[in-house]
Amino acid sequence: MMITELMDQDDFRVQLQAWGLEGSNRLTLAECSDRLSEVLAGPERELWQERLASLLAKRELLHPEVQAVLNACVK
């Protein structure tokens, strides 16, 4: 099976925006990582952990840079 559609940085930022991370579609990947760290330290931590875990479950469909951000956030 050949994978032709990877979730790249743009897709990742759009998904974060859809989940309510304001302005993420205009942020760099590093800035998204910082914002994710903030929400993971806040009252919605559990919700965001579930969301990020759902993306990590699709590990083979993630661009390596997106996977690195997710791995750093959920460790």
C-alpha cells in the first residue's frame, strides 16, 4: 500500500484551528507547539490529550515534523 496523503504542517494547523486553537492556521509549527503546551497545562488538558492521541494513532499518515511536535506534546 502506498501512502499518498500525509498530514502535513498546513493540515495540522487547520485541524488545530478547527479544534479551537485560535490563530493556529497562521502560526509556525514551533508556535503551534508552544500553544499546545499551554493548552495541555490548562483546564482542557484531558480533551487536548485525547485529540492529539487521535492524531498519533494515525502515525503512518503524519509528516515527520508533525509527528515530532505531537510526540513532544504527549510525552
